[in-house]
Amino acid sequence: MTATAHVPAREVAAEHQSAQANPFSNLGGRLIALGAAMQKASSTVSELQMLAEACGITLQIRVVEDPHQ
């Protein structure tokens, strides 16, 4: 079953602007960006640090030997 709702564009834009003004929404967007970058193999450490800092997180990375090799 598919449900479709038709919402005027101006209502969508107003809702989007109010979500952007919400500090929790802004933080959520930054956390999503950080999570996506962490899952992407091509992300650099400096990119991850920048995204983490934008969330108020201090990123600490440590390299350890793999005991299974």
C-alpha cells in the first residue's frame, strides 16, 4: 500500500527552516555527517576530526597491532 500526501512547497520550506533553527536538529545533522564519514573508507583523519569537532567531540585515534595476523 502506498500513501501519498500533497503538501504545498511553501509549507515544506517553512518546516525546513524551523528545523534548521532548532539546535538539536543542527547537532543531529552534524552527527549524521560524522557517522557517514566514519563509514566511508576514503575519509581522512583530518576530515573526521573536523566533523567531530563540529559536534563538540574530541576524536582520538590510536593504531594498534592486529593480534590475529
